[in-house]
Amino acid sequence: MPRETFCLRFDMPDPGDAAALRAAIASGRIARDGLRAVLLKTPGNGLTNDHTRTLATREVLAALGPGPAPMMLASGGTEGIAVPHIILLGEMAGGGQPGRGLAIGLGHGPSITPADTAGPAMSRAVAAAVAAAMRTAGVTDAADVVIALVKAPLPSPFAFGGTEEAFAALKGSARAAASLGAAAALGEIPWAQIGDGTTAALHGHRTLVAAGTDVTAPEALVIGQAPGWAGTLRAGATMLVDMLDAPGVAALLASLGLAATPQLTAADAVRLRAVITKGEMPALLRGDRPAALDDSDIHPNRHFRAALGGMIAALTGDGRIFLSGGAEAQTPPGGVLLAIIADTGQEAQE
Amino acid sequence: MPRETFCLRFDMPDPGDAAALRAAIASGRIARDGLRAVLLKTPGNGLTNDHTRTLATREVLAALGPGPAPMMLASGGTEGIAVPHIILLGEMAGGGQPGRGLAIGLGHGPSITPADTAGPAMSRAVAAAVAAAMRTAGVTDAADVVIALVKAPLPSPFAFGGTEEAFAALKGSARAAASLGAAAALGEIPWAQIGDGTTAALHGHRTLVAAGTDVTAPEALVIGQAPGWAGTLRAGATMLVDMLDAPGVAALLASLGLAATPQLTAADAVRLRAVITKGEMPALLRGDRPAALDDSDIHPNRHFRAALGGMIAALTGDGRIFLSGGAEAQTPPGGVLLAIIADTGQEAQE
Amino acid sequence: MPRETFCLRFDMPDPGDAAALRAAIASGRIARDGLRAVLLKTPGNGLTNDHTRTLATREVLAALGPGPAPMMLASGGTEGIAVPHIILLGEMAGGGQPGRGLAIGLGHGPSITPADTAGPAMSRAVAAAVAAAMRTAGVTDAADVVIALVKAPLPSPFAFGGTEEAFAALKGSARAAASLGAAAALGEIPWAQIGDGTTAALHGHRTLVAAGTDVTAPEALVIGQAPGWAGTLRAGATMLVDMLDAPGVAALLASLGLAATPQLTAADAVRLRAVITKGEMPALLRGDRPAALDDSDIHPNRHFRAALGGMIAALTGDGRIFLSGGAEAQTPPGGVLLAIIADTGQEAQE
Amino acid sequence: MPRETFCLRFDMPDPGDAAALRAAIASGRIARDGLRAVLLKTPGNGLTNDHTRTLATREVLAALGPGPAPMMLASGGTEGIAVPHIILLGEMAGGGQPGRGLAIGLGHGPSITPADTAGPAMSRAVAAAVAAAMRTAGVTDAADVVIALVKAPLPSPFAFGGTEEAFAALKGSARAAASLGAAAALGEIPWAQIGDGTTAALHGHRTLVAAGTDVTAPEALVIGQAPGWAGTLRAGATMLVDMLDAPGVAALLASLGLAATPQLTAADAVRLRAVITKGEMPALLRGDRPAALDDSDIHPNRHFRAALGGMIAALTGDGRIFLSGGAEAQTPPGGVLLAIIADTGQEAQE
């Protein structure tokens, strides 16, 4: 039997109550042993003191019960029209013919000490995780990787000492080092250019990094195409030019057979399985300095998620967007990484 | 010579510095005597303690210097991708042939006592202002009104006493009473239905109300079509079904000759003169309760403006949007009022 | 052997990590079977979307392990100098002579339906819980009650529907109804005056109410004096006139043998076991309207906790204060309820 | 006739309405020509986008009308129990016998370019302003200076570019450089130690710096004792050990003849003319890391002002406190600078 990727989505308005997930588990719909990653979009502020991530992670793990440990990618912040939800990614035995289908694989890298959080050891460890994930997925050519989702370890802010600003800065550096390591593994950047892992001008093109204090070693989920996988799911990713690049969103949707004119029909919208994006407020947007950058009451990431969610949902018509701020070395300045998984209704072909 | 409406837009990143406006005045570009209204989109929180509205209003009035008093419509809140800016609306001597062109008129109603802020006296006074504005614009048929912008008087929060919540509630009731009065003047609702001005189920369709403590009598600016007006500007308005109604935005743009597929070309985007919108977070959006409603750190209006700005700019490609929260009796539940003024490049016709 | 009240305090900077409590349990210091109540002061916003309360409650319950279910009183908000901490209250076998010592008792009332949350059924159920708690503590005269801590049930905000403001209002009404019920049980207010449980002019004098979605029936912990209890702990409570009533704090400390001139010595400060307070921003404070009431970016409760914590800690020199906002019917307008438990070093006397 | 310092205080709840000041001016109570400084405590967030400072500054200047330009020291943030108010400091012809009375003097330094904002040129320019202020006040011995209030120039955030964080950092460096310059002028630190103006370990002991974009050259107001000054006002200053140093506050009050046991009597409280303080949240407070440092929704300075205001008002009983955050190089780590001006009722003596 061929392998087949599954991608399930559940609403989770209360981070302490995975009721929809529990119901699905009870109904036997979920291939627990094949589960590889859970993405959690929780309703906190997405910043240092966002404990909704921890609460939802614990609740989901309790709901899932025993089985292989999935990568847990929790991102707080459902500003504006965004809907708190979780996405389950895994593999199951496929029912159709194997082809070049949507492939996924989870990989792990070696442990990172707190002192190495923002340096080359992080880059190397993430690269190892990505390479392992590609092998597991059966993706042999880096060009066949659509996107790599990376969980990077982070020391606890309570152990860290220093100000909230300093911790936020460390988190950013950790994400940057992780992204460059993944980019190297994907063949986007030679190791010689990476140096100490903090070169500001470099960035990956297909990597989303979340940093978390709940792991001590990096994990990576690679999503791509590979032979031997069946099913009707497809994934695509693109780098939006800026926060207003609606044409870029429409083009990505079109590549998956979904026409946004300007918005998907309801029939097409239900084909969406996961909409995943990463970016941050730019210093300049189409020539203007965003006023949001000078707002001392609301963090720029919260402005970003609220506005970008509105922009993307203009085309998809759906607030289930895994929006994440903190795009250090994951995008060019002002760019926004966007990946979409959809059910095309068409079986994978050779 | 025919009358002609002008609509000018200036960035104003600092509410204390109307530099771009001052430069335009110095260059003689502005018909000061014809100025009828200034819309100010300022970078505050748009809530009770948003003093950017007062600061910018004073700065703009100082920059304008002596001349007829325009209606000053200040709205705080440039969350997300929104750009602080001001819009000047007025009339000048037209150079072309008079036709059924874009017409504007400013009208004033009688004074309102603080005790009458939220009641039928407000509705009546606003209706008088709208009627006067229509007469001034030469709009004889209410069907020819595109939108009425209303400034409703409000007592000072410092004189008011009570909590911030109570003041916010009074502000909402004042806007509701004002909107119903305008709707009556526009023939949308019979007076008999309005009763005490607070009937929750009623709402206007073409009225945007801002409440301010800097006036004691309501003012209205009517924008419509009327014979005797020249020029290439046109205006349209629509009621979006919800915060994600991108097709509604596209249809309004199309009615002005601007194609959003999904976004305006740069050549079309520069034709935009004013994008004006009003609404608030709905209790349900496409079946989901917005998490933003449970956010005790950020007011729902701020979530609304950030997300709606992203949605609209997905189509227009421009952050210069006069976004305003507090839509009591101005929209149906969840609806969003949107008006656009654009330069079509085509002279008004008979 | 006489009964003896214990009152232990642990720091808990991370609501997801009860490390200090776990260490104490591991060391065998805690009489688990006698545990009656846990007060949790967590670092969230203390408002609708404060999930630190849920996270810390779950973490503490997991750390405690099996045993009788204590009342869990979680209150978010450690603004300013306040320190996140938990307080354990229970009884153990006393080592000394029984006297009129510090007595505690936990009581339960009947279940409340969501529809009854804010009405007389809540008052009656809370009164039953308080009466049961007095019996358990052996307090026969209501005059011997120092303070009653009440946990009132609340429907989930996710089940509730409506706006965050509406949910906050329901929460306030629930607290008011609960407080009046406790006041009746304590003989402060006759039932005939309570009527529908919402009479604005009435308030209790010795009741602190927290509303939570994690119970469906009210619970009460009564703290008082009763014969048959040993130990060196004493408790006192007072109603501060306003947020600046430092003399009232000093008088309460003095009644427990602690001299604040103006601040406790370090030797006296370590005698503090619990500092518990409840109140909210007043409409007027010594003749001035607090500017905090007009702050649309920060909720008044957060201003209150930050400032009151500073005021109290001026005298105690310690940020471990269980500060709680939302004082509906628990204080007169502007008043602040304050209770302190201290180790006097002197055994209870007959 | 001797010189005499006046110090007047007016409430100003609305930053756009200096009504109390206007009334005082109309009544002829204010020696306009002798006015040297206005301190404005406004109800904004006290951070980058706090426009209440600009609005109130313009309003006060308009109310004052023509006359010598005073130093305008605007500080936003009236969290907790703090009351928005303004303080006028100036000199007038004294009615009594000259003695060693309360002396003030205003001094100006040379202009600073934006590039020099955070460097040694700022230190030198501030030192020149302080020296000039001492001369004007007739204070010849630096030991007779109670406190120096410094206004340091800052480029506009709108001209600056970069993030809000970067601008906040520049502001901090500017304050540090200014404080060290004042400290040198006051003989606290030798110039040789100051070096590039950013040495983190150094700090002044009697200098409060506010940075503002409304000046291009530094200004300093020196408050001290000098012969030839009459009147009953006295000033004192102290460095509180930490945010909870109530004994330090009491000692300073006692030095001015005011007994806080623990709070001033109403009769003594009315003797207060100005309570001025500067500090910020410490990394550790009495052994605990303040949870406020990890709050991504509220800036640490807002936590600081709210809590410190509560602490100080515990002793003074009055919310009219000129609280200011951002204490770079003005205090030791965790320390808080506090200055008080009071009317002792006793004439200055030789």
C-alpha cells in the first residue's frame, strides 16, 4: 500500500479545551500512529508571556493520548479575523495508486545547549533535522521540498534572566540561526556563507521556524513531493513580495487549482486544509512607514498578524490561517512566506 | 462656470505636523474658500483617550488658516497596514462642461444639549443637517446621495463622569441616534419607526457617523450626484456583507471603472482619492466567533480596523483607508459600509 | 491532638511550572490530606482571556496529586511589583495546646445553572457553602469569622456567546450575587434586603469572591477563630477606606503585632503568610477622577492592582500580595477589602 | 527686594484643556515674566506614540501667552492613582527677608545635531546648561544643588527611521549622555571617567532627564539653596534604594518637616508643592524577578509608574506625582530618584 499524507484541521477556540479533536479521536478518524506534527494557532498575544501555547499544547497532547511524539508547533496570536485552530499532519496507509504525491517526514537534530541557542551549533542541528526529515519523507531532491517547518529549542524566559526585550532578541537570533541551517540543508545557501549564523543579509526561502522552550533539540517537518505517495492533497509555497501581495496569494492558489476572483467560491474554500504564513511588520510598506511600528501599546507582530490575516482571507474567505510573526532570516525584508495545503480532488500521478 | 468637487489626500504620519498640507497650501493648490470637510485618520487608539484626534485637528486648522470652517472628522486608529492621512473635500470653480457630476454640500443642524446626546433630539438635528447639506449640494432626490458623513456632538468625557465603559456606551448611543436621523432624511426609514432613536433593529445604509466633543451641533457632508457639477471625480458606496466581503469591494471598484484582479494595477490605484469605511467586529464571522472579541488587552475596534484594512488593501493595494469603528445603526449586524471616491478620468455627462 | 491551620506560600513565576510546590511535596512538608484551599496569583491579565489561571490550576493540581479536592482560587494579574505565588491553606494535627486559634473550614453549596449565575439562586447556594464552611471550622458565631473566600461558578465564555463586555458584566453580577449570599450567611445583611441579588447599594464586609468556569457549584473557605485550634497563626481583615488608606493597612498589621513605621522590618515581614485583597478603581479618589478610568489600552483592574500593590507593599515591603479586581458587592464604593494571615509566634490562648 | 521661588500646581485631566491654568492666569496670580519651567504630567502612555505630551505642551504655551520661554518638561503616564497635573516653577519678587532660601535658575546649552544625540557632545552641552542654570540661580557650590531637571533634545521619531525599539534605545542613550553631563557639572563624576558618555556603570545622583523632540539644544533647571532668596518653600531629594523604599520617602518628608506615620495628615499634605520622581522596573526587586518584565501587553515603564505611584502616595496621600520612567544613568540599578518641594511655613534664614 502506498503512503498517504493526511492533513486535518480542528477549531480550538479555548486553548484549554480540545473538544473537537477529542471527538475526532473518539470517532476513530485519526491515524494516531502516523501523526507527525501538530500546528496550534492559539488566542494569546504570541509574545513572551503567551501561556496559551503551553496550555493548548498540554491539552492536545492529553487528548492525543499515547503514540509517537509529534512535533508541536504552537503559535499564539489570532488577531483580527483569525480563528484559533489546530492542524494535524501525518501519514497513513493510502488507498489509491502511488505516484508523486504529497510527502511528509519528521526529523530530529541533536540537542542544543542554551549557550548555543543563537549560534552555528543551532544551524547545524537544524540542518541535521531537515536532512533526516527529507530522508524519512523519501524526498531525495531538495527542489522537491515545498516547505520545512522547524521547531527550534529555546531556554525558558524564567531561567534566562534579563529583560523581556533581551529575551525577545534571543528568540529572534535563535530563529535566524535555525532558518539558515535549514536553508543550507535545502541547498539554498552554501555553509561557507553562513559563518556564525547571524549574517543579516541571508535568508531562507522555504523555511518557517518557531522557537519553543518545550524542546531541547530541533525538529523539522518537511513537506514536499516524492514518489510512492498517494492521495489528492497538494502543497505549494511562495514568498509574497509584501504584506499587500494579493496577486501572489492568488497565484499560489491558482497553482493548486483554486481560483480567487477575487475570492474562492465556498466550494473551493472547503478544499483548503492548511494556510501557513510567516512574516513581520516591514520598516516601509509601499513607500510608507507603517504607523504600527510606533505603537507602544500593541506589539508590531500583533498588527502584522491582524492585517495579514485580513489580506489573505480577502482571497480565501476563511480565517483559519496559521499566522506567525518573527520571520528572522526566513524572508527577505518585508517579504511574507506563505504555504498552502489543499485537497485538489485529483489523485497523485507518476 | 460649473461647480466642481475637489478631493485631495495628504499623508500625516505625525498628528502634530501637517507638513504636507502646509506645503500644498503654500503652493496655492488648495481652494481654501471652497473647503467643506477634512477627514483625519490619526495614529491613536481610536478610543476614549485618543488625543491624536484633537492634536491633529488643531494642527490642521492652524495650517489651513482663516476661511470658512470645514467639518472636521477625526478618526483615530491606523492599525496594521493603515496609513495616517487627511482628506480634503471641497468645491471649486470647474473648468469643464457642467453635467451630472460629483456634488458635495455641507449642512448644519441645531445645537444638542448633553442630555439629548443619545435621544430623538439628536436624530432630528442630524436630519436637519443632512437636509441642509443636500440643498447646498443641489441634490434634490435622496436616491442621488452616495453617502452622508455626519459629525455628531458629544459631551467631554472629563465633564461626563462615570467609567470609560459608560462613556463609550454613550458615544455609541449618540452615533445610533445620529445615524437614524440621517437615514430618515435620506428616506430610508420613516420617522414613525425611529421612535426614541435607539431601536436596535434599525440602521441606515449610506451614513457614516463620527461623534466628537469639539462640536455642540451636528454637521453633515453629503456626497452625491447632481446637475451643474463638472469634473472627472466619481463616488460610490456599498454595504459589504461582512469583513471578508472582498467581492463586494471589487464590485464597488468596478462600478468606478477600476478592475481589481485581484488587485488594482498601480495605474488604477493612483486614481483613488478617498476610501472610507465603517464597521465593527461581528459576534460571528462566517460561523466562527472571532477570538478578538475575548481579547482584554486590545479593543475589538482595533482588531477590526487592522483586519479590515488588510482585506480592503488586498484589492486596492493602498493603506490610505479612512477606517472607522463604532458602527451603531450605520450597518446591519456584521456589515461594513464602504465608500470610494476616484478620479475616473472622464468628464461628467448630462 | 488539637487542629491547627497551616498556611504556606510558594513563588510560581511560570504558571506552567509549580517547581517550588513540587519540591515541598517531595520533601514531605505538606499535609496533603488536610489541604483545603489553594490561592493562585498568576501573571496573566486577570481578565476574560487570562488562561494563566487555567494553566496554573492544572499544574498545581497535577503537582498535588491525589487527595481531597481543595478550593482552587485563581486570580490573574501581577502588575507592578506583585509577585506570582500560590498560597496553601489547610489543617493538620497541631502540636501545642488547643485554644481559640486560627480556624478554617471548607464548605460546598448546591450546583448553579448558567441561567442562575447572577441571581438569587447564586446567593442562596453561596450562603449554604459559607454556613457549611463555618460548621466545618467549628466557628459558631459569625462574629468570629475573619473572612470568607468564595469561589462562584461561571459558564464558559466560549459557551456564553456575546461580547467580551457582556461576559465581563455577567461575571460582575455573579460576584455580586455571591457576595450578598455570603453576607447574609455572616449575618451582615438580612435576606429580606437582598431581594434579587443585584441591589447595588448593598455589600458584604468580609467576603472575597472569585468567579471561575471550572466549578458548577459554589465553594467557600471560612477563616476565623474557634476553640480547639492550636498554633501561632493569626488572621485579621479590614475594609480600607480607599486605595490610599495606608493607615488602615498599618492598623491591621498592628492588630497582628506587626509594626509598620512606615514599613515592617525584615524580621516582621517574614511573619507574613498571606496578604489578600480585593477592590477596583474608584470613580473618584480623594476628589480626583483617576485618569486610569479613561485608558482604553489598559483595563482599570490592571491599573488598580498595580497601584494598590505598590501602596500595600510600601508598608509590608513584600510583593507577595493576592490582589484581585472585581469587587462587586464586596466593598463599599472605593473601598478595598484586605485580609492578612501572619505567624505571631505566640500560641493560641483559651 | 529678595528673589523668591514660586511653585504652583494645577490639575489638567484633559491634555487639550488647561482650564485651571487659564483661570489662574486670568486672576493675575502668576508672575508670567518669572516663569522658568513647566512640568507636565499627561495621561498618555509615556512611550513613543504618546502625543498627549505635545498636545498639553501646546495648550499650556497658548494659555501662558507671551513672555520668556520656560523649559517645558512633558512626561506621559498617569497609571494607577496618578493624577495628570502641571507644575509651574519660577521666581518672583519676594516679600520677606532674604536668606538662604529655595533658589532656581534656568540655563541653556549649545545645540546638538541628531548624530550627536547619544554621545559626548550631548554630555558637554548639558553640562553647560547646568552650569548656566547654577549661575542664574546664584548657586556657587554644587553641594547646594538639590536637583537638576534636564531637557535633552531628540530627533523626531518620524525623521529617525527604524523600529520603535530602536528609537526607544536612542532615547535611552540620549538620557544617559545627558545625565552624565549634568553629573559632571555637579561635581559627581570627573569628566575623565565619562569617556564616550555611555559607560553603563556610571550614574548621576541628582539629575532627572527628559528627552524631547521639541528642542534642539539642552535646557536645565537647577533647584537648590542660595543666599538672597526669601520665602517658605524648601526642596529635598533622595535616592530611594528600590521601588519599595517607603522609609526613604518618609525620611525625605521628615527632612522637610512633614511626618508620614505612615501617611501625612491632610494638613501636611497640602504643604506639598511638587513630588518628582524617576526610575524604572528593576531586573530584581528584593530577590524576585518582577513578572511585569515579561508582560508583552504593557510596557515595563507603565507598570513602574503605576506601582511606584501607589508606594509614594501611601505616604503622601496624594496622587499628584510627577512620575517618569527611563532612568538611564540617573539612578543606580533599581534605584529611584525622588525630589519634593514643600511649603514649610517658615521663612528662609541666613
